[in-house]
Amino acid sequence: MVWLVMGVSLAVMLLAGFPIGVALGLTGFLILELFVGGALQLGITAGWNAFNSFTLSAVPAFIVLGEVLLASGLGARIYSGVSPLFRRVPGGLMHTNVAVGTLFGAVSGTSLATAAAVGSVAYPQLIKRGYPAKSVVGILAASGTLGIIIPPSLILIIYGATMDVSIGKLFLAGLIPGFLLAAMFMGLVAVRARLSPDWLPDDREAVSLAVILRSLVDLWPLAILMFAVLGTIYMGIATPTEAASLGVVAAIVLGFTVGELTMKGLLHALIAAVRGFGAIALIFLGASILSQAISILGLPAQLAQTMGAMAIGKYELLLGIVLLYLVLGCLFDGISIMLMTLPLTFPLMMNVGFDPVWYGIVVTILIEIGMITPPVGINLFVLVSLTKGAVNITEAAWEAIPYWLLMLVSIALFTLVPGIVTGLPNLFY
């Protein structure tokens, strides 16, 4: 009966156009009232516990950091500094998109900020050089997703805070998978450029070592930001929350001194950050209330017992969860999916013996896939909007499919060789 009430309530409210956070919260209140009693007090307690978290306060800080980087124009400086490295490689500046998406993700923490910042700089330059617009949008959308697996990552912070998993371990675990995915994307571009010479314009140039070194020197603001955010965490100087605050201060100072940040731009960035966190906070509040109801009624334990009685193996369970996330990725944004599903899927996966850090990386990659899966794929919409009608969402989605498949391949690889994910955390902890 609980499952029926929960399913019907969520379906009715979402179809009626309720915001996801409201639908989750009201469903939680309904379940508490019908099956537990004292819904109001329990719901308030769940909300208080959710937001009274030092770790979770890193979320708004990283959102501010991403918006400030976007407003300061530092993305253009990073792009210009990296592009000479790939002028001789088959695929040319398409590789630069992946590399800059990776580097930008290492300081922004959000996929949306990465896709918007890199896309706004890269798209006009590549179109001017004759690159096919839909291919540019496809790789920019895929590269933007790297911002949520390469630390610092907003998704990993929320996962760690809600599931009580070490954020330091999660950040270390995201390094190798993130760079491996970037290498896979670049490999795909190089192979496609070799097999289809007419796909991209041949704009390869002979670039001297002196030019490359000068361009790399221009990346010093990025090095400062990476040290402020990641260096302080790994050296034990700051917690992720404190590091996020240091990153915001460093981004503002660099934005005013070497970037294009103005007081008006800073104000717009802060307003955009408040709006962004407001949307996340509503979802988080609703999910916390529903999670409280699910936990009190012992639904994860019941589901685990049912799965055990059905003799479903751990890898069959993993396959089912991957399929679930792929379907939900067509309908919801990543944070909504994660907060809706983790109260049920996390206990199940731990019950059959999966590592919580490993599962966090897998969930993050599945959320990455959702970001380039229509009709909701937010990265696709952001980049299609930059083209001013030159590329439609269908064309962008088709171009993103090869990268979509590579992400699935990476999950299979990490399942076969879990040490790729867990090796660094186990080494340092």
C-alpha cells in the first residue's frame, strides 16, 4: 500500500506540473500522515536536519564559484592557453573543447557552468574556422558533463553529505575516471577525424614549443584556483566547505584583477547563484521529507529482503539500477534523480557488497549521461541556445550519442576493474 500511495502521489503531482521538490515533499508528508502520524513535526525535523549540515553548505559556495568564473571571462583565457597544445593533432580544436571542459570542471564543480563557460568561448571560434556546428555542440555538451565527476563536484558533495560517505574519498575517486573519460572522448574524436577526413576542416598548424610554453604560462590563474579548491583539501588545510569558500574568494579576486569581472557582473553572478541554489534546495528539502518517511517505514530493508528472496545477483541489480537511471535521465535533472532514488538504491547496493565510494562515481556518471539525454538533457539545451537556431535539440542529441555510449562503456569497465575508482582513495586513506 505504501508503494502504491507513493507512486500514485508522485505521478499525479508531476503530471499536474508541480515542481519536483514540492511533489517529493508533499508525498513524504502524505505517507507520514497515513502510515506513521505526526507528519508535520517529522517533516520539519527532516528539513532541519537536511539543511543543518556544515558539509552541505559547500553546495551554494560552489554554485557561486561557477557563476563567478562564468561572469569573469576566465573561460576564454583558459581556452586560449590550452588550444596551442592540440593544433597538430587530428581533430584539432575539438580536443581543446574536451581539455578545457576537464580543466574548467576541476574548479567550477558544476556541469552547467562548465558547459556554458566553455561553450560561449569555443562555439563562435570553431564555427568561424568551419567546424560543423552540430558536432561542436555534441562534444561541448559531453565535455561539460566532466565538470561533475572531476573534483570538486557538486554531485559528489551532495552524495557524500546525504549518504554519509567521505567527500575526500569521493573527490580522489573521481580523478582517474574523469581523466579517463576525457581521454576516451579525445580518442573518439581522433579516430573519427582519421576515418572521415571531410568531417572537420584541416586547420592544423605548426606551433613552436615557445608558443606552447607561453600559452601554458597564461594558465596561472587556473593553477591558483585549483590550489585554493583542491590543493587545500588534499593537503588537509581545509574541509571541502572551507575550500569552496576559498575558491569563491580567489575567483572574485582573479576576476577583478586579470579577468573581466565588474561589480554589475558579480551582482548578476550572485543572483544567478541564489536562483540556482533555491531550485536545488527545494528539491533537497522535498527529498529529505520523503527519505524520512521511507526510512521510518523501513522500505529499503523490505525491498532488500524482497530482492534477496528473488535471488537477484549483485550485477543483475546493478544492471537494473543503470536502466532505471537511464529512463529517469530522460525525464528529470540529475540532482532530482539522485535525491529521489538514493534512499532506496544506496541500501540495496551496500547490502549486496558494492563499495559506497565506487557507487558514488557510478551514480555520477549515470547523471552525466542524463545531462545529454533528451528531452531534459540540460547541457544540450544550454549549448543549443548558444547556436541561435543553427542546431536543434535532435541534431545535438544524435551527435552526443557516441559520448553517451562511451560513458556506459566506462561503467562496464569500472565494474570489471573497480580499482580504477577505488585505488586512489584506498592509497591515501
